[in-house]
Amino acid sequence: MIRPSSVFPIVLIAAAFGCGSDSTVTPREATLTKVSGDGQQVQFGQTATSPLVVSVADSKGNSQAGVQVNWGIVSGGGTLSSSSSTTDPSGNASVTWTFGQSGDQSVKAWTDMSGAPSVTFSAAPIMQIVTIVSGDGQKGPFNATLPAPLVVSVTTPNGTPVPNAKVNWGVVAGGGALSATSSTTDQTGKASIAWMLGPSPNVGQTVKAWTDTQGSASNLFSATGQVTLVLHYDGTSWARSLNTENLGISLSNGWAASPSTAFAAGSGCAFPLALEYANGVWNGLDTCQNLNVSVTSLWGTAPNDVWAVEAGMQARISDPHLAWVWHFNGTKWTVSYTDSSVSLVAVGTRSSDDVIAVGYGGRIVRHAGSQWSAQTSGTSNDLFAVWGDPNSPSVFAVGAAGTVVRYDGAAWGTQTSGTTAPLRGVWGSSATDVFAVGDNGTILHFNGTSWAPQSSGTTQNLRGVWGSAPNSVFAVGAGSTILRYDGASWTAQSPGFQMAFTSVWGTSASDVFVAGR
């Protein structure tokens, strides 16, 4: 018979060492206690200054070495240096904790003892202060990325920059798009994002920036959406030349006196009658007043000799729509001619003493010297455009149903165009080199004897034509269409912007403007 006193040591040995050679011990009954690392204040994304430490003891409080302690993230999405660690001779086990980027942060520790309690470590993320650095208050075209990124700084309450902090970004108003929904601060505590504005007519647009730190306030960036009215070509590429947030304005025509002076006009702006381009800057938008008037054509011979045709109302609402011809003397616009007859649509010049205006019903009025007089066009079709040759008596006007009429120095006569498409624009380098453009991609060329079609490569409606030489001619129209003629054929150019172009003008092959919307 074996006495009980001889059994007890065997039980202790089994409990202490178990079976085999595994050095990890699981006590039959154990307690798990937090030692240190709880309640730390750490920035999001940073590693806690102190490790998380627990102790394992048996039911009598004796430290237990070689016990496996498991670790796991409960909330916050952080990371741990290991998913488990083993108690040392003093019964302690530890792990290193790196915070996640958002939300409450907590970690659980437990052993594999059945029914053994777990302990939870929690931490308080340090409040992050988000401040706008740059990019606020910009203006830019609708559906285009703003020129400068949005930049914020993230600091602690005492002003210390917070690197590797997650900054969230979101569109609040305007329907735009961001290059990402979040970005991370650099070593100086700054984070940035690119902002593409939403579509028209959302003039006022906003974006919010914030961090996930509890109590951290968000910041709002604002921007103003604009429409592009004019593009400029420098001989290599097209760039935006004139943008505005005044959605009531549209520009449909223009003329350039020199590389440093140009004019553009359209509808929705009566004072001034035309915007003026001076040394790279467009002027007049700040004083523009929206009225029910429309400037349909501009042309001139010098900066102090510019002509415009306008249809609009008189001072009283009860007055009828009139045809107006205005003149700019370099200082102000004054009315040169007006009546209550059929509206005039386009104006052209041969010289400062010879101005021609054409319009509906084949109407032509002409200013020679100091008098305006009506001329017989030979057609009752609407005329939409006119061009006068400064070096000969010839004047050409084009219009509805493929109409072409020519003044030969004595009288107007119709010409056979070979098309029934409406013709919207006409320009020539001489009386024997004239181009006319119109609907469905129509391009005609006059060689001094007859008109012949040219292949445009497009079916878009063309609205304007202008050139600086026989081998450098531009035609523009709907669907962002810009065509260039090199003396042999027409090729399409890509402006990089979605617009419907209505007019083209300039001074040389490397100084070209197009207007549209």
C-alpha cells in the first residue's frame, strides 16, 4: 500500500512539467493581471512608448514562467509585434503595440486556460488639430483639377507636427472628385490632395478635411467653379485664356488688333459692350452687367477702330428689338447706326472708311465715309457672316442654304457655292483665296473663279474661320472642333477642353483665340 505522502511530489512534477519536452506551461488554474502599458496617450499610427505587460500567477499567487499569453487587436485596427508571447521567470509577458489610424484603440490579452479571464488594454489617442495651410479659395474651370493642391497640417494641441497621421477628405458640395479619400501626413505634419471641381452650374464648391481623433474638428476648403469662354493657341498648344464664374455670360465672337490687344463679345454683358484683352489680361468682367442684348459680331482695323453688331432692347422694355452697329474709338463705344428693321448679324471692314454689316433677309448696310446706306444683296436668304478684302474692292457674305454673295466694286451678285448647307463663317487671305465654313463640316474654297468643297474630316457644325496666311487657316465649331489648314489639307487639333466653339481670330499662327462655351 502506497502512502499519500509519497504521491504529492509526483503530482507537482506533472503539473509543473507536463508531458514531453515543451517548455510552455499552462497552469491548471491561473490569474492574468495587467502590469503596465494601459491608458497610454499615443498618436494615431504611432507605436506606444511602453509595451503592454501582463503577469501570470497560479491560484496561490506564485509567478508562472513559460506560460503562453495570446494578444489580439480589439478595436482601432492597429498592429502588434506578435500574436503571442511567453512569460519570463518572473511570470511577465509583453508585446509592442502600434496604434491604428482611427477610432477607439484597444488590445486583449488571454491565456489558453479554459475559463481563464482575459484583460483589455485601452489607450487614448492624442487629439489632433487640423489646420488649412494652402489651396483654399481657389477659382477654376468646372470639371477640371484646381492648379494648387489642398494642403493641411496636423499638430498636437501644443503645436507639435504629427507625422504619419491619416487625414480624411470628402466632397461636401459641388459634385467634384478628389484624387483620394485619405492621405498621410509627411514628417512635417502636412498632407495634401488634388481636387477636380464638379460640373456647372455648381459655382460654390466645398471639400472637408478631418482626422479620426475624437474631438478633432474638420476644416472646409471652398472653391469657385468657372466656365471657360476663350482659349489661346501659342503655336504649340491650347490653353485657357478667360474663365468666369458669371454663368450668364457667353462669348461668341472676337477680333485682335495686335498680340497685346484683342476684343471679345457675346451675350449677357452690355456694359462694357466687349471685353478687352490687354497684355495678357482680359478686362471688363468685373463691371459686366447682364442685360438682354447680344453682340453677334466684332471686327476692326486698329485698336481705336473696332466695330460691333448687336441686337437688343432700347431703354424701355416696350421698345422693339433693334439692329445696332457700334464703334469703339479706343476710349469708348458709341452707336454708329441703328434702326427697327430686320436684325443685323455680322460686320466686316475693308478699311476704316468702308464698313459692311449684313443680316437676315439678305440685308446689307454699308458705311462709306460718314454715311450708312442700304445695298441690294441680290438674295433674300439670311446672311450670317461677311469678310472684306483690304487690298481689293471684293467683299464676300455667306448665309443660309449655301448662299454666297460677292461685291465686285460695283454691285453685289450671287455665286454658286455647290452646297445647300448653311454657311456660318467666311475669311480670306485675298480675293482669290477665300474660305467659307458651315453646317455638317462644310468647308468651301474660292480660288478667284469658282467655289469648290474641301474635305474637313468632320461632320460637326462649323461656326467660324480665320487665318494669318494661305497656309495657316483655322476653322472651329461644335464638339470641341478645331481644324487647321496648312495649304494642302485640313487636320484636327485637340484643344483638350470640351467646348462648342463659335469664333476664331488672332494675329499670327502662334497667336490665335477661339471663343465658345
